[in-house]
Amino acid sequence: MEPHKCVYYLCLQIAVAEYLSCDLSYKLSPEDVLLTSGCTQAIEIVMSVLGQPGVNILLPKPGYPKHEAHAVFHKMEVRHYDLVPERGWEVDLEAVEALADENTVAIVITNPNNPCGSVYTYEHLSKIAGTANKLGMLVIADEVYGHLVYGNTPFVPMGVLGETVPILTLGAISKRWAVPGWRFGWITICDPKCILKETKVFHSLRSFKMLTTEPATFVQGAIPHIMKNTNDEFFTKIINLLKETAEICYNEVKEIKCITCPSKPEGSFFMMVKLDISQLSDISDDIDFCRKLAKEESVMLLPGTALGMENWLRITFASDPPKLKQGLGRMKSFCQRHQSQFN
């Protein structure tokens, strides 16, 4: 990298490190931050470095499909642990311990969660960190929806537990600043004990990053400014809108007999709901439900099967309230039209 570009890149690393350090009890250094073209590239880099035949990685079910896609592409065995609906989609830590072995390199958590809309408490994150430490694996924390919370549980970055276990935090500006097309993200090494430096993981991440593309130059120029100067009013407006649409979605879904939401969303802009096929007369499964709903009502939902959860649905409520109400109204009409005569 040319000298002037190195200085510019360092300024960006400083800006991101300062922004993320605000939520931590220790200071991140600029070298702890690797800049990426969005969170997708961050996932790709981490899986590329960790992936090799014979190792396995623990992923949540339901989870974000790109985690699994990149893990499998880089020859890792994927093992799924359950998120428990009845406990606010918390990690089933007993399942994690049963799945892990000497070849397990990492556990991936997503907080705030896509697709469940859950937000983990400090206590639960602490248990995850303790379990990972006990099993000798690092934690990959996908926090692309960081700070997009509107329930009773505040956002706590996994990095606060970096003293307990090494953590790779993945993030981006796409969600909190509502600029998904800007493609600016990061990998942050939250490892104050320098364990990842000793095991060469840190060096491998930095070396691999040198082979990849950088975020777009015009976006790089904006980052220090937006991270330091975006006012609270901007964030509050987004949070209030998500709180409103989450409330609309949760309340409207409760009025649909064949659909149950086990946990009210508190973060991100998604929720998972259970579909009771037995109450519908001519719907065979969640995929059939989504296909017919799209054809008859022009309403698009993601079938849970795509996320490893048969006969569940993922609903996105990142929409303006009138359109959201209209879409949910169409879904309610669809369910009533297909309701079994025996219910």
C-alpha cells in the first residue's frame, strides 16, 4: 500500500476503533480493526482464515444463511445449535457443549438477532463467553444490527467479554445508519489478552485482508465524519420507527389464528413466527404457504425452511407503518381464506 494510502487507512481504523471503544471497558487500537466491504466480506474473510478440512464451527439455528454458506465453501463442517423460542431465542448452551469437540474452532452468535429479533442480556452473553472459554474456542459475534434495539434489553457488545474469551466482532454501517449500499464494514479483534496474536490468527486475518478489496474510496472519506458527528436525533428517529413497526407486526400477528410469535422482537427488524399447518386446508408446509401468499396477495415472507426451521416464517417489518399494516392485513385475509373447515 502506498504511504499516503497507509496514513488514510490508519485514520479510518482510528475512527472505527474509537467508535467501538465507547462501549467497552478497554480501548481498541487501530490495528485491532480490519476494514471490509460490508459485513458480508467480513464473514468471508473470517471463514477463509479459519476454514480447513477437519475443523468444525458452531452456527445458530435459525441463523443467517451466509454464515453457513461461507463456512461450507471453506471446507468447514457446520454444526447447528438451537436457539430456544421459549427463552427469548437464547442459545441452548447444553447443546453447544454437546456439539463441540477438539476440532471446533469457533461459535457464531448474532446479536441483535436476524432472524429472531432477540437481544441478549449481559448475563446470557457472559454464559456464552464462559462456555466458549471452557471449550477452547473463539467467539465470532455478528453485530451488524448493533444498537438497533427498542425493547427492555439494552444492546451489549460481545467485546465487553474479551477478557474471558477471544472475540471477533463483525459489523457495518449499513443498518444503524441505514445505508446498506455503502458497503463499509469491519472485523474487530476484541482480545486484550492477545491470545489470537500468540496463535497467529491475528496475523492470518491481517495477511488475508491484504489480498482483498478495500471499501469504496468515497465511502471511506465519509466514515470519520459520520461516526463522530451523527447526532442522537437521527438514531432516535430510526429506533422509534422500528419500535412502532415491531409493535404493529406483533399485535397484528396475534390476530392470525394459524400463526404464533413466541417472543416479541426487541432488536433488528425481523421476527420468527410458528406456522400451524393443521389449521389450514390446502397448505402443505411453510414453503407452500409463502409461495401461495406471494401469488395471491403479493406479500413476500421468508419460509423458515431456508433457515433450518420447517413450518416457521420470518417476517420483516422494516417498512413504513401504512404499508406494513396493509401487508399484514393481506396475510390475515389469506389465512382466513385458507382456514380449515375443522377449525
